Amino acid sequence: MTVDFSPLLSEEKKEISFDYTSADLAEDSGVFCDKDAHVWGKAHNHGGYIRLELFADIPYVTQCARCAKELSRNANIRYETGVTAEEISDDNLDYEVLCDGKLDIDDIV
């Protein structure tokens, strides 16, 4: 899901929020999402500094590394970061960079 940060950048709003389910999370290294993930969060503008809080509950299926039995689990993710519309160096991992005032939340999850 793409979230538009324009209301925060223009200071029209101090906070925006999002809440959705996603079936588009890719499989990786033998881990498969068997149900939709629930993703929610909000972004705050604190005097020009934008802070993103992101939460996700992701049900997944994988195999036990020891016995190869199929396991169903749920990953709970909490992620916080700064957000900027300006280009920054690749060495700075403390910020997510907006593209045309927008950010793809699924890419982060």
C-alpha cells in the first residue's frame, strides 16, 4: 500500500494513519504467508521532522530446520524510523525516503 505523506509535508495535517490487510507480501527463503498480513501505523510531523510508526502481524508457514515438520507461526513487527523527502546518502539507514511525497509501506514490511 502506498501512503501519501503530502498532508504532512505541507503541514496541512500533523498526523496521518493507515490500517489495511495485505496479501502481497513475497515469500522468502522457504517462508510463505498463508493468510493476509495486518499492517497499521501512523506518521507524525513534529516541526518538520516526520516519524513513522509501523506495526504488522504476519501469519506464515515454514518448515522446522531440525525435523522438516510444517510450522505455522505469526510474526509481530514494530518498526520506527524517520521519513524525509530529500535525498540522503546510502549510508544513512535512519530514514525512509519518499518518492513524489509517497511511500510504499509493503516494501518496508
